[in-house]
Amino acid sequence: MSATRKAYRSALLHSIADPADVGVENSFEYFEDGLLVVDQGKITAIGHAAELLPTLPADIEVVQYQNALITPGFIDTHIHFPQTGMIGSYGEQLLDWLNTYTFPCEKQFADKAHADKVAKIFVEELLRNGTTTALVFGSVHPESVNAFFEEAERLDLRMIAGKVMMDRNAPDYLTDTAESGYAESKALIERWHGKGRLHYAVTPRFAPTSTPEQLQLAGQLLGEHEGLYMHTHLSENLKEIEWVKSLFPEQNGYLDVYDHFKLLGERSVFAHGVHLCDAECQRLAETGSAVAFCPTSNLFLGSGLFNLPQAEQFKVKVGLGTDVGAGTSFSLLNTLNEAYKVMQLQGARLHPFKSLYLATLGGARALSLDDRIGSLKAGNDADFVVLDYKATPLLDYRLQQSNSIEETLFVLTTLGDDRTISQTFAAGVCVHQRG
Ligand code: GUN
Ligand code: ZN
């Protein structure tokens, strides 16, 4: 029995609730000298080392870390795999940025060999940054999703992805049709959804690039298979919102377009939601839909500032997305750094334990996966990261001045990036070891 069991002794920190619901002090568990016990890809126990060690078999392997903190793996609730090669494309806001940079870049994913090459780079980059689960946009080509899922399956990762559905207002080389988008998505669902730790997301790009026929078929598809996700963009940019109103004059605003086609629900995730009205927040909440706030992207494209207090007021589920390639980093730590600044610009604060929640348990709740990932509770998948307090000379020196785990956490989210992640574990296996 003990041969497959392994224990990790370190400082341990995880969220157990939303600070907005229970207050900051009751939202986390911290073990200064903790023990995390893992067996067959699952967490089997968490606690103080002094209490747990005597209960374990004498021959169990115990890996010990100094100057480190173990947290759950990070959860990225919105990212584009085919945009890996175009991060940092200069000078445009959303609609021009799509036409100038995004569509030509995504065109290359018709070629499976290219998709395979980028899938390896993309997944490795996720793991280098401590992200163990992501909700991923492919391109319009099924090849892109096959390439991504093949790599995720090889590493036994819990990942969600889908092929873009897009049948208008985009170049001919990058559009499907309502029927082919439905049929290709269905074939991908049959091949991948529920295989290992993989899940499929029906992925209409955003309302302007789908005809009503395509959105209707997307809604139909959601009803045809259990447990599917729906992943799209919503209210990111003011010109985009005006465009949606002109394309769908019968609907009462942007969210109502998706609502009309039955695209809201417990596994529906809407990226951005920067310019939502209260009624839209209310509708998102009552349908169990989530928003993915993407601060680095919103700043980069000049889209606006996310409104976390509004989402909290209406109890909308919130995750954080990097939104690479409009987003400028794969790192959720870096994304939290920018999220803090977005709150400051609005005269508010992002508490470090709310940050931890958003990057882990909050993301898991946004994806309705909090019974499997997002915290270190027994029974969950053993997806976790080891953060190195000495990752850089500055981090090391700064953390020597820290007086509390709260301060340490805040500094990690301010100075942290891929260098901070010394190891990433997925299903109990080390899938990234920093060089
Ligand atoms: N809206 C529609 N497509 C996209 C995309 O690829 N990136 C972002 N940030 N917004 C979008
Ligand atoms: Zn996006």
C-alpha cells in the first residue's frame, strides 16, 4: 500500500472558501510545517506534519521542502492555445487586433504538424507557470484541439478545450459553417469528452462571428451530451458591444443574445465581462454561469477594468484568465499582480487571500470542478505547485522581511512569475521541474 503513497512536507496553504462569503480569516488553511499525503493521483490527507507523520507507515517516502510553499495548482479560466506565438502584438484594440494579428496567426493551425509543435510549447508553458487546469480556446480547426488534447492526455492533465465555431465576419480561410461547426465539434466531443481528465467546451468565438443558425446549433449541442462546457467572450470592448447590438437588434443586449440561444448554465464561462450591467450580472448568477476576468489582456488591449465588487454583489462565479495572446503572461501570479492594480485604479483592494481564492478554488468553482481541484482537501486530484521563496535574489531578500503568511502571499503575487514555480505536480506526478 505505502509503495504508491508519497508525502510532501512543507509549508502548505490553500483556500477553503470565498473570503466574500466567510471573511478573510476563515477562507484559508495554513500549515507552517505541513504534510500532504498523495496516493494514486489523489490527495489522501493534509495536516500538521507532527500530527500526520506518526499515522503513516514507517517506510513511506517523505519529500521535504525548505523555504517553499505548496499551494493547489493554478486554474486559468480563459486562454487561447493558437495565440501562443503572437503575445505582445503592438498597437491595436480588440477588433483591429483580431483582424491584424489573430486571424493570420490562427490560420496556421490547419496544419496538424504546426499545431503539434505549438501544443508542446503551450502545455509546457502552462506547467512552467504552475497552471494545472485551463479552459482553452482552440482555433476553428479540429486539428488544433486534437493536438492540444493529445499533449494533455500524455501528461494526464485536467484540461478543458474546444474548437472555435465561427461562420461569419472573419476571413474565409478561418470560417466553418453552422453545419460543419456542429459536426466537427460533435466528433471532437465523441473522441475526447470524458477521456482521462479531459472535458470538451462548445466554443463559439463571440456573438459577432456566429450566425443565429450557428448559435442555435451550439445550444443544441450542449443539450446532447452530459457535462459539456460552453466557452465564449462577452462584453470586452465598447465597439464590440455596439457591433453586437447592430447584429442582433431583436435581443436586449449582449448577454441576452447568448441567453436566447440557451448558452447560459452551470458550465458556461464568459471571458471578460468588463462592461456588464446589473441585470446581466443577475442573469449570470441565476443561471450559474461564470465570468473569467482577464486583467493583463484588458489592460493590454485598452478594454477596461473588471468590476469585482459588482460580481460579488450579485454572486456571479468568477475565475481569472490569462487570455494569452491578448494577455501578456501565462503566469497566474503575474495576472494577480495586474488584478491588484486594476482594483487600486478603482479605489478598491484585492486582498491576498482573495487573490489565492481566485487563482485556485474560485477558478475551480467557476468551472464546476471544485469537487476535484482548486484546494488540497483529501479526495481531490493531486494537482499542486511548489513555490520557491528563494526563486530570485529580490524575492528572497523581500521575504526575509515578511512577518506573516498574508504578507508572504502578497509579495509572491507581486513579484512572482514562472521563476517562482520550482515544481508542478499533476495527478501526483511531477510534470515540471524548474531547471
Ligand atoms: N473576442 C473574440 N475573439 C477574441 C480573442 O481571440 N481574444 C480576445 N481577447 N477577445 C476576443
Ligand atoms: Zn479570449
